Amino acid sequence: MQIHKTLGYLGLLPFLFAIAMTLTTTTLFGHSGATLFVAYSVAIACFLCGTMWLQQSHQEENKLPLYSNILTLVAATCLLLSTSLALAILTLIYLAIYVMEVRIVRFNEQASGISVIDYGVMRLTLTIIVVALHLAMQIFT
């Protein structure tokens, strides 16, 4: 398995761990599973927004940095909101990130040799899973 796939799928584990914490009403360092879920989700959303800067084309009017910065700021704001609202907004952010990658980035082939199709399937799969996990956490909290 390629490193991007390995890291992508391993990145789901903290989401699953936080859901398990919520279902068992366990805390970690005094924080609930829902709090940890939101914090991790914000970190990953910000990371994904940052990686889009690396994928941007050099078009004259590329607005990708503006869009990714707005999404990053909105994601960071989720740390200050209720869990329910934060989860709803973060779900929309993950969908927006995916749409941005499809429409603006168009899954550009990277110099690292990652195929466009392989990366696109991985990102779609991860987005579906992450959105489903956000919806599950919304139900469990």
C-alpha cells in the first residue's frame, strides 16, 4: 500500500477511538470523546486545506488559497462552538474540501507518482467515511 493510502486510512483511527470513547462515556485527560473528535476533525480539516496549496495550479486568478484559508478559519472556529453545531459545520467543510479538490485541483498528478485515479478514489472513500463518522458522532452525542 502506498504511503498516502496508509496515512489516509490510519487517520481514521482517532475518529473511531473518539466514537468508542463517547459510546463508553470514557474521558481522556478530562475531555470527552466528542470534544476530542471535534478537535481532531478541526486539525485534519486544516491539514487538508493546507495541502491544497501544494496542489494549486499556477493560473492567473486561482482562488484556491483564499477558499482554503476561509475553510481553515471556519474549521478553527468550530473549537468554540457547541459539539452539535461544530460537527455539522465540519461535515460541510469536508464535503467542500472534496468539491474543491475535484473542481479546482482536478486531482492533479503529483510528482510523487500518485496516479490521479488512485488518489481520487482514495479521497472519495475517505470523505464518505469521515462524513459518515461525523454523522454517527452527531447521533451518539
